[in-house]
Amino acid sequence: MTPPGSGHHFTVRYWSTVATVSLGAALAVTLTHATPANPALFGRVLLRAVVYAVVMGGLSGWIVPIVAHRLAPRPGARRWASMVGAMLGLAVIGTFVATAIVGAFGLAPHESFWTRFRDDLQVVALFGVAIGVGMSLFEGQRAELEATTHALHARELDEERTRKLALEARLASLEARLHPHFLFNSLNAISALIEEDPPRAERMVERLAALLRAALDAGRRGLVPLAEELDLVADYLEIEKARLGERLTYAIDASANVEGYLVPPLSVQALVENSVKHAIAPRAAGGQLRVEARGDEARLVVRVRDDGPGFSLDGTAPGHGLDVLRGRLAERFGAGAALSAGRENGGAVVTMIVPRSPAPLPAPA
């Protein structure tokens, strides 16, 4: 993380990212409490949510880089436990300030200060912790990418060393674009449960925390065991199932001989997320999804099937999740990997092929 005083976290680009994430969270909270069909109620709830988002976004944007820098020397588990504690403290302060502003402008005239504070603290704490951890992850990856880039310009290395550093920088750039997208989709799924089923929402937050921990540890190794990736996929699907209910059914089928195979982190998750987002969630009847993994001595084949209409990767827009994944596979494996999509047995199938790789290096503490 960039040291305090360097000015990095006060750039326009940084604050634009903070504002986008904060306002996105405000909209997600608003949609769980009101619908656009009632413009008056929707407007009041949205204005109130924006007040909380601006206060928490400002506090988090200012404090998170400083706290993350000071916690950097600590071991991984202690570092992230301390970060969560700091975000909970910010949530208390931010809720107090935002509640006072809401009361001063008459946005909740029928509630007392402490009733508003108590009720809103739960939601602010949930989103504050998730957004704070996500910001820390995103900014940490950005700092690592910048450090790699500076190293390329600052040192005169031989051709092989330069090529390796450039490869790592490109991979870090591609993966940094994946994490915020994944985080926001998960938050959106959880937000729907906050009002109707708080205990289940709490369990989903625990799953999201597990996903974030896995993403943090896995991203530093470059490749992760397929079993870990499939556990992460199961957590993600359970979060989506909480949002879609019986509209989503899924199965994960991995043959016994694939236990030793390695894949890029969040690669299978990207395939599953694409299927849920485009083939299942838009349909009133939902759909079925199946993840299959098979391997031999030379390669691993992962297929994600659904009962959607299918599509072609030729029309994938730049920056789309599958386009990013295709770039990651090409950078890491070259011609040894492939990503394809089509129709099979009346449904859609996306296939990822990666070569068999040696065991990954252990993740740093």
C-alpha cells in the first residue's frame, strides 16, 4: 500500500472509484427498501442512503490507505482481522455522523436519533466492512502493479527478467479488474436479504468473507488448486441462490483424478458468474447450472453448462469477464490454454482448457 503522504490516495481517479463504489452501495440498499414504482418513497430512501454512502465513502477513502499501510507488516490473518475491526469502528463513527445529518435535514422525521442509529448501524457495518476490504484489496493490487512497473524502468535487467516482470504486471492488471466486479455482484446478492432474513444475510456475509480471503491468498500465488477454486465457486453459488431461490439449481462434478490440477484464481468462478448473470437470472423460470472438471496427464478441462441459449466468444465485448479471463489464460499459458463457448445437448457450454502445472508456491503470510 502507498505510504501516507505520498498523495496517491488523494488523486481524482482514486476518489472517483470511491464515489462509484459508495453510490453503487447506496443504490443497492435503496432497492431493498423501496421500488421505483413509488417515486416519493424511493427518492426519500435514496437520498438518505446517499448521505450514509457519502459519509462512509469519505471516511473509508481517507482512512483505509493509511490503516492498510500501517497493518502491512502484520501476518495475513492478524492484518485482515485488524482491518475489519477498523472498518467496524469507522461504521460506528460514520453512522453517528450520517444519522445526525439525516435528522438535521428532516429525512426521517418520525424516528428518534438513537432508533435511527441502532437500525442503520447494522447495514452500514455490513457494507462498510465489505467495501473497506474490497478497497484495500483493489488498492493493494494497484500498488503492487505500480511497484512492478517502476521496477521495470528503474533496473537494467536481462531480457528474461524483464519479460517475466512485464508478464506479472499484465496479469496483475487483468486480475485487478476482476475483483471489484466480483465484489459488487456479491454485495448486490446479499443486500436483498438484509430486510427479509437478517440471520441468512449474516451467513451470506460469512461466505463473502471466505471468498475475499480466498481471493486475497490465491491471487498472490498466481495458480491455485482446483479444489480450492471449486470451494470458492460453491460459496459464490450459495450467495446467488440466496438471491434467486429455487430459480437456481446447480451441481459440481469433479472427477477424482483432478485433485492435483491448478487453475488461475477466480477463473472457474468467472465462468459460473457469466452463466448465472446471462442465462439464469434474467429468466423468470431460472435455470440449471453444472460445473464439470476432467483431466488427463497433459491438461485439465473445465466445462460450465446451463440451459440458456448459448453464445459465441467472438462477440464478447472488451473488458467483459470472459474477455478478461481469456487474456489471463493467454498471458499465463500462451497456446497451451483455450477458452471456447457453444451449444451442446440443447444448452450452452463454456469450456476452459489449461495445461497441467507444477505445484504452486505457498502464499506469503
